[in-house]
Amino acid sequence: MITLEQFKKIIDTIREQDKIDSEINNALQKICGSWVMFNTDNKVYPLVPMLLKEIFNDKGDWISYWMWDCSFGEKYGEKKGQLAATEKNGKYIDIKTVEKLYRYLVKESKK
């Protein structure tokens, strides 16, 4: 298992790279007049979430869901229009922040 600080550093680095890729894509779109995907040939970038999934035994694929579908937690919550998830008993799963996601993953990995 990795520490919360290590997890946060990894997530922050992925978020930073994603932001850089988006900025480059937006700039290229202005130049080329169409959407261009930068970074498609990067073989290492997609491996980091895959490794995190293995480290945490993330069977629910929460890490990828939180990063990509929920925009690093920005679109996750209980408010209308936000993405959210509940446990089998209907209880809201609070993974709004990277710290809460980490705690949830650690808890779930012990089951």
C-alpha cells in the first residue's frame, strides 16, 4: 500500500499532465481547425492509473471513474447535476476529494 502523501503526489501529477494535454489540444485545435489528440502515443501515461488500481485492488474502478468521469472530483457530489455513487444500502459514497478517495480505497481494499 502507498501512503496518502504518495497517492496525492501521483494524482496531482496525473492531473497536471492532463491539464497540459488539454491546453496543447486546445492550441492545436485553433491552429488545425479540428480536434487533435496529443499524447496518444504515450505508452507510460495510461499505466499509472492501472498500477494504482492494482495497488488498491480497486475492483470498482473508482480511481479512473474519479479522475476521468468526475474530473478529479470536481464533478462529484450530492448536488443536482453532479455524478455520485451509493453503497448497496443506499448510503452516499463521499469521494469528493483525493483524501476521501484514498480513505475509501484503503477501506475497500481491506474487505
